[in-house]
Amino acid sequence: MGNTSKVVAAICISVAAVCCVSKLSATKGGQAGGPNPPLSDGKHSTADERQKCIPSKEESKFRFAVATQPQPVWDYGENKDTNREVIPDSVIRAFKTEKGVCVLVPHHELGMICGNDLETLPKIAETRYKSPLNPSWPAYDYRNWLSAPYISGSTLFALAHSEWYQCLQFDSDPERKCATGSNHFNSWSNAVSSFRSTDSGLSWSRISTLQRPESLSVTFPNLWSKGLLNHGFFHPSNIIFDNGHYYAFVTHVDRNMIDGSVVNSGSVLLRTNNLTAKSWEQVGSDGKTIVDSHNGNVLNGTNSWDHLTVTFNTAICKFLVTFWDYSTQKIQYSTLKSLNKPVFERVQTLANQDRVVIKGNDKSAGFIVQNYPTGQLDAGSDGNNFEFTDDSYFMYFSSFTNQDVYARKIYRVRIDLVGNDSVPTL
């Protein structure tokens, strides 16, 4: 992540080596689930309720596809005089309030776009959080991307991608200080942290550093000139509630602390029954849980996945996980029958994505990882946290260009569940 394309591209290399939404059809009346009654999030979301879901589509005969060209949502150019650092630098997510809806513009200075609904968002994103730039280790409180909101009762919680740089320990060393060469980015160490707000995101307090590297390498400073050595826990997904627990995926990159080579990478599933907890459990592919805040129990088959988003899809009655796959450089998705025993089913590529033309993007057609194109947001989702999707929803993402890494816009495309032989015309 970070605020330059250089950083993002380097993440892609290291990990590979190892939406806001409205319904297409007004006839659905804003409810998700087609023939099913709308499912609830929060305390009403139970295993029994999932089992009552009746699929409206036979999954083997259908696939998810991009159904529209991008529609503009928000333009940094109209907001830059308010705060230059408020740019979309992670997956776009949202939550509902009594007054409407708030969409996050996630960077180390967090912006929020709050309006009556997803169709009437204002042009200005208000600054709601500024990272403290705390250089101490192991606080992991230098730069925080609050990117995974979850509102419960009167409290807004969030998971954050928390960056720290080992070069901060060498301010007086001309060869190792952060201003030298690429030391700032190449010395990157990362954690996932939790936050809460009792005033709808106007102010935030840190709860805990949930997952972080256990130690630092004494040899890495000698290797910074050779390339990126980012390691730790990255890019939390959205939070989703199921059967008494809150779940979220995070990306883990584990390196050899001597030579910097990648030892392991992939997706880790965290869960807790209390959003104020200082630590969360990790759920393995076998359903067993452990608490280990320093090591990652990577799920089977996920070593090239990043930027995950998960919802319960009421058209197929399964959890739908969308992610960026570094091995194919594509948006892909898979399904899960259960989060308490996360065994991924067939991985598929999101159809039609190569026909999408994003204005102001470095790639003329299709997506790049810097677009963060994995959000699933459905205006018909019951509850406050967009935990449900149906057979038609919108995927929100941002544009990106190396010519000006701040000149980003938020767009959306509609995603439809279509027949395997059907390709929507864009």
C-alpha cells in the first residue's frame, strides 16, 4: 500500500513470490436475496438463518461478470484543496448510519463521504483521522489505514492496515535513515490494528495491535538498497458477523529474518466474539482455532491472494470472497459454505473485467492492483454493514496513474450473476 505506486508494485512482487452500491432493478424494493426474506447482520445473523437461504441460481450454471462500464462516484480533484492526503488507497467500503450512509476514502489520513444514500453522495470527503506518526516499535502506530468499518450499536469499529518503517530507528545514520534512497519503503514492516469511535468516526481511539511481526531483523538494513522487504500482516478485509463471531481476512507475508526471502504468504482468517478484544483467534482450514499475534496460519490455496472482501451472497446462499490474484493479475472470486471451517471452493475469474475502460488509469483496459477492485457493496443489504449481496451489486474501486499518484477517482461497476454462456455487453 503506501502513497506511491512504487510501494504498491513492490507489494505485488513480494506477495506473489511467496462499491458502494445500488440495485439495478427497483422491483426488488431494496431487499437482498431475491425470493428469500432479507437476512440480518449483527446479532441476528445465525447459522440457522443461513440454512434457511434458498438459492435463486444454480451456482454451477452461473458466474459473476462485470455488467457496466465505470460510473464516476468521487473525484480527488474536487477535494484536494480540503486535504491533499485524502485519497482512495485501499478497498472502498461503507457503513450505514441513522442519517444515511458513509463511504470511507482510506489513506493514512482517512476521509469519509457521508450522504443520505449511495446515490446522493457529496463531492467533499471530510477528514476523520490523521495518523500519529509514532516512530516507536512495536507500537505500529506510525501510519494507519482505517479501512474496514463495522458499526455495532452506537460504536463504530474499524480494522486498520498499520505501517511502520525500520529506518525510523536510524535518523542519525546517513546510510540507513529513511530519507536515503528507497529505505523508507524497503524497510516496511506491517501490522493489523483495531480502532473504535463513539461519535460516528469524528474521533478514534486505538484498541489493540492484533497481528504484528514478533521481532525485527538486524540484517535487513544491509539489504534495503536491493529491494522491498515488507513483512507482517496487511490489508484487512471487511468485517462480517456469522453465528456469534466477527470475521475478517488479512494478508500475511513471512520472511526469513536473515536473507529476506519469503517463507510463507497468503490469507489468514481472524475472528472474535468481542470487537473490543485485545486479540483475535485465527481459524485454520480444518476449523481449528489458535491465538497467535505474531505468526500467520495461512489458509490453503491462498498464497497469491490479497485485498479480500467477503459477503454472504443470497443468490447462491454461500459466502462470496472476492480478491486480487497476483499470479494471474486478475480479480478472482471463490465461495465458502462456512467461515468456521474455511475451505474454499472453485476459484473463478470475474468475467468481462478486461473490457472495462477506466478514465485516468495506467492500464487502458482492465484493472491493476492499485485500483483495489474487490469491494462488494449492495444497497439492498440488510443491516448496517453491507454484509450481504444478491445477484446484482456494485463493485467500487479507484483509478491510478503513475503520472500523479494523488489524482485518483472513485468509480463503480455493476456486477451481475449471469449464465456461463452469457457475456454482458459493455
